[in-house]
Amino acid sequence: MKTSILSLLIALAMMPLSAFAIEYDNDISVDGNVYGLIYSNNTAVLTQWGDAGADDPAGVTVPAEIYVKALNEKFRVIGVGENAFSKKNVVKITVPDDLEFLEPYAFSGCPKLTTVNIPEAVTSIPNGLFSNSPCLSTFTTKRTSFTEVGNKAFSGCAITSWTYPVTRIGDWAFYNCTRLAEVKLFDGLTYIGDYGFSGTALKEVILPKSATDIQNEAFSKMPNLTTFAFGESCPIFSTKGMGFVFNGSTKLENLYLGDKCTLAPGNVGIPCKGFINLKSFTVSDNHSTYSSDEGVLYSKDGTTLIRVPSGMPVESYYYVPSRVTTLADHCFYEQQNVKAVFLPENLREIGTEVFKESKIQSLIAPGATPASLANSWSLEGLNTRCHLYVNENSYSLYFSKWNSNGKMFYAMSRIGSKCGCDNNKDFLVNVSDITSLIKALIYNESNYDYGFDDYDDINQDGKFNVSDVTYLINFILNK
């Protein structure tokens, strides 16, 4: 039914749908199909598409003009309205090349839609345009760039690549596009919204220097992401920090920091599973703040250890370089492979939560003077069964400064001595200690290398027997 809505004094050609409609009709039949239109001044916007051609492999074509018999008048179609094709079973949609705009969600929720053309006049991808159209793998356009990809524009689609320059990528823009494996981000891009590329199949992302604002989980839950390169400058991350941007992207292995990319304290080591397999940091040689050596991140002068990658491939032992005087906050956060850390003798300061959620078993501190702790949380996160080995002449000093409550470490010993369950004195507690203890039990000879001493009494019951071996086995199994 045709209804008069309001008087319109503005020309329609360049106006959005909501601004120019003065007449609408949801029951216009043309060539066997039923349309919904909003029209005036010889122009019209398609607001509803019937079911004609829904299952035709050749798809459907939006007419360039529509003749309304009741009015004996032709209208040029200048736009496709919001939800016009939503949830239709169309396979392919072709719109006129001279179409001027597409409204949000125009082609959303189409379960069989595989391809659509985007007219050259459409400068941005509207919100939700193709969202939840799981078969949409391609779109064609004469444009070479867009100003914006709107919120949820391609969310849940099957597109495999995006290679158009754009200045803004909205929230959830490519969310859960599980086949999206290629993206080129050009200089001029400034913003990537919440979950912008979350759930995509990208393996590598190179961020342009212009990208200054990255929101929560923009690159989260990406199962194939292994390499991420920041541009010249580091962006402003969401309030939850850099780590949260990559939350759940557990295969991220390599992080590259450009010339001026500086991270706020704690941002590199902030709690997040996205860094659990990180193997290396690489820093530009011209960087003014950071340096990197064998994948480890340091201050420019190398005296502050900023971050040891959580998944760095090492064989149990890690030796902090002698030039290091400070361990920055979170620098061993969630460390997976390092089991024993050797601190330099001239270490002077240990930051906050340096070893939090790590799998470190032993800490070896040969310095005559214990490093200062930033606060009571500096050593928090060490395994409660972690062994501390200290300078033989400074045992009491370390005890008073690092282990005053007697609960921070499972055992504390002078370097060179047996320490609790570390029966063979290799700074690790593992199967080799069981072997050492069994040999000591079997031979029990003071002149034998594995001879019994007080530290063989693992369970500290005043006796050395099989119960000590049993205790050690259970200790290792439950570590």
C-alpha cells in the first residue's frame, strides 16, 4: 500500500535511505517478483526482495530501474536498503554499476550467497553488510580502496583475502572469517576495532606505522598466526593491554618491533595466553629504546632484561647475561621451557611478578649481595617447590631478604651442595635424581660418589631408606 510519509525538499541522489523517503510500497510486482520500494523524484531504494530467482545458480539481478504500473512511472534504483536481502536463499546478487549506496545488513544472513558486486560509488563497506553469510567467498568492485570496513561487515563470511587500502576497520569486521588467509594493511590505516580479525586464518600480519589504535582482541583466537610485525610506531592498545589483543592466538612465535615502537611498562609481559609459545622478539637496529639478542628483549644498553619469550626453545637452563643489572616486571612471565635460571653476580634489582606462572624449578643466585626486590610480589609465581641456590657466604643474607617467611622456596641451599630433592646437584629435580638416590641407597658407601649424606634423607624422617625414594618419585610426579 502506497502511503505518504512527509514532504521532502532535498534532492535524493546523494542522501541516505533514512533521509529522503517520502513514498513507500511493499507490494510492487515486477517481472514475477515482489519488491519493496521507497521512492521519490524518479529515484528509488530497494527495501525488500521477493523470492524470485532464489535458487537460480545464475543468481538475481537488481534492476537499474523499476516501472510502477500504478503510477505509470519509472524509478531509477539508487540504493539497496537495510536488510533488503537478509536471510534470502540467493546464490549470487548483481547490482547496477551506477548504484549510489548500500545500507547496513543489506545482504546479511544469506546462507547460500557466494558473490556480490560492489558499485564504484560505494566508498565504504557498511556495518554488517555481509555478516553471517557463510558461503560468501568473493565480491567484485572497480574500486581500488575504501574509507572504512564497518562493524561486522564480513563477520562469519568465507572470504579468503582482503587487499584494499582502508583507513578504519570496525569492531568484529572480519570476525570468524575462518578462511581469511591473506590481508594487506596499507599505510593510512589508523584503527582496528574489537575482534577485528579474531578467528581468522592469517599466518602473518604486518601493521603499518599509521595504525595507532588497536582494540581488545583485535588479533585474538587466530590458530595460524605465527608472526606479527609492528610498524615504525607502536599503537595505543586497548585498556586491557597489548597481550589481550592477541588473547588465545597460541601459535604466535615472532614479534617484530619497529624503530619507534615503545611499549608501556608491563605491556609485553601482561598476563595473556597469546604469548605462551612466543619464541623471539626482533627489534630494529635503529630502535632508540630496545635491543634484542637471540630472541630476548632488552633495554637499548642491554642492562635491563625486559622479556624472555615464553616459548623460547632452550634446554632447561637459561643464563642471564652478565651485563644485566635489572630484571623488568614480568620478564619471565609464563615461561614454559626454562627450568633453571642463573642470575648474574651483579644483578641489582628484580621487578614485579618476574616469574609469575612460569615453570621454573631452580633459581641460582651467585652474587654476594641479594638483588633488591621491587615489592613483595617480585618473586611471586615461582613454583612453590622451586629450589633456591645462593652464594655460599651469603646464605643468611638471602634468607632474610628473599625468603624471610620461609615459604617462598621449597628448599634453599648453598651453591655446590645438595638441595632437597636435587640429589645429584644439577639444579634440576627429575628422574636423574631418583637414579642418584637409588645408587646411594644401594651402595651406601661414604667413599663412593653416590655415598649417603644428610641430604639423602629426602623425607627428613632421620632415616635413609626406600621411603626416601618413594617420596622423591611422588614429588616429581606431582610437580
